[in-house]
Amino acid sequence: MPSFSLAANPIQKIMKIKLGLSALFLGCSLGLSAQKTVQGCGFLDNWSVGCFVGGATPAAHAAFFGGMRPVYSVEMTKYIVPEFAMGARLGWANNTVSQGNALDATDLSLFGKINLSNWFASYNGIPRRFELEAMAAAGWGRHYFPSSVADDYDFMTSRFGLNFNFNLGENKAWTVSVRPALVYNLDNGDTHPVYHINHCAWEFQAGVIYHFKNANNGKHHFTLQRPYDPTRADALNAKVNDLLRMVKEKDEKLERLQQEVKDLRKALEEK
């Protein structure tokens, strides 16, 4: 009895369609996974508060350790994106003048930070165990004196420093930070501020930072998510529906061809 291969060709076509459909889904998945956006950029997200202690010593004309005096600070930070943050800082010092005040100087400043680790190595969705930040600030300083000695006076301040951050715990809610910085008193008795080594101090502080939980993603940091594109999703759905329709039509054609084969076999057997 002769063999019939009428159904072989339609089956091959259906297999090609199904393979193409699988390839389409795979390509879409790879394309969507490659596109990620940062989650947790709302106003209430990525706030932190820090407390620091350390010492400051004049950058010139003084012994490094002999001129060291205690300094303290608190700060509030808001990370705008994983690479950049802004915030406010209040610092104070004592024993910086010889009159024996409990509080000798304060410094209220606004600052910006650049996370160099995320800037150069990109953000992976969770803070690294160690990160390096560059910081710059400008603000208002005030020296305090006993009324019998001199009047208090105000001056402009500027600071440049690095933050060596060690992020702790699984949730990365806490950070231990070590911070060397150069701090300038920009008052030179004139009408314009001047950066001068004689009005500069080395400052070294260390402290802890707590990162508040985000309202947007429930984490203590930025996360990454895959964006949803309604237009692209609709186009992909239309392509999938067309392919499914083609598969259905091929299935129906295959059934007809199989029935024709049965009829031919039956006719041959009856002869």
C-alpha cells in the first residue's frame, strides 16, 4: 500500500509558527528585562538622618594633633537619585577660643553629595557594602564670645570632603560613615569671600546614619523595576493574537487533510 505524506508539510509549518511564537516571547522578555527604572523617587522617599563626632585642627600654623578641637554635627539628607543627594547640616564646636565657652562656634549649611560608586559603577538596586561620596557645602557660621571679651560675629563657610560609607545589615537601613573634610571660613574682613589656607581647618568626623523606610517601595533605599509600556504591550498582544489565529487555521487545515487521508485510505481498501 502506498504511503501518504499529506500531513507532513502542514505539521512542519505549525511547528515553525510555534517556534516563532516562542522566540517572540523570549525576545520580548529579554528586551523588557534590559530596561529598568529606579523606584523610590517620591518626595517622602530616601530620607536619612545622621549624627557625627570628631575633631578639627587648623590647616596651617598649628600642630596637627595639638590644635585638634572637638566638633559635632547632625544632618538630614534627601537622595534625589542614586547618584545625587541634597541636605542640611548643623555643626558646632567648643574649645576653639581661649575664653572657655561651652559653645564656641556653629555652622548651618546646605550641601550636595555625589555618590561616586553609583556614578561610575551604576546602581544595582541595592546599596553596596562600601560606597564613596564626594560632598560640597556652603553655609552660615557664627563665633561666640563672652560679652566682656568681644561681640559674636557671623561669617560664610564652605566645605569639601569625602564620605567613606559602610552600609550595614540586610535591609541597608544603617550606615557607618567616616568623613574627612576641608572647612573654610570665607570671612577676610572684606566685602567678598576668599578661600585662604590661614582660614581653613582639617575636619575628621565619624558617625552613624539611619535611612528611613520609603513610602513608595517599602525599602530603605532605591530599587529597580521594569517599566510597563502600554503601547508596546498592546502591539505585542496584537502580534500574539495574530499568531494564535494562524495556528488555529493551520490546525483546522490539518484536520481536513487528515480526514482526506482517511477517506483515501478507505477508498483504496474498498477497491
